[in-house]
Amino acid sequence: MDTVDYNAAFFKSVENSFLILKDWEGEDYALKFLAKLMETSLGSAYAGMGAKRGGGPAEFRRCVGERDASVGLKVSFEDLGQNSFAYRFHTDPFPGLKGKVDARRLDAAYMKFKVAYLLGPEWSYSTPKHLWEGSAFTEHVIAKK
């Protein structure tokens, strides 16, 4: 897929929606909304790509890599062993939310769905590095339980 520019308008609309809901209903509600929005939009995108639910690491890399690239996010993947790999964000999708919500709570709004949908319930993730904490990238380590 060709590289596209970061889709600031798209991500800013998500940030603004989150902040409005946080103001009106609180952070937990806003995160719940964001998780549902991601589940709906990413689920549709992955289905449109012919994604196989629980398709494994190769399917995760393909679908997530293509979708992220389509909205201008620069990501990379690295094998860490037979049952684990790293998914790295080199672009911050939501820079306007830094300092307004915990980084890992925000990331969970989309990571839980991505892992469950594309890998299945026997997989989990952790986030040892984050752009918001001064790291060069956000790293999600995804491993089979």
C-alpha cells in the first residue's frame, strides 16, 4: 500500500468526540464509547479486507498494517519468538489526548478489540513502551497466553 499522510482530520474528530463525552459523562464513559467506535469501525474495515477472525499473527500484521497505513499511521512489527511479536506505533494517533487520559487506558480502547478479533481469546498484549512517556515509539507486545 502506498504511504499516505497522517489523517489529522479523522483523528482530531475522534479526539474531540472523546473530550466532549469525557466532559459530559466522565472518562470511563468516553473510553467505553471509544472502544465501541473502534470495534464498529475497525470491525467493518477488517471484514471488508476479508479478515479471518482468529486468523493468527500473519493476519493481524496484514490487516492492522494495511488499515493503519490507510489513515497515515506508521507502524512496524517484529517477531519476538514463536508465540509473540511486537506491534509498534511510530506515529501517535491521538496526540491531542496526551495528558488528558491515561495512555494505556486509551490504547486499550482499540488494542483489546484488535487482539480479540484478529488473534482470538488465547492472545493478550502489554505495552512496555509509549510515545507519551518519551519512548521513540509505542510498543505493544502481543503474546499467546
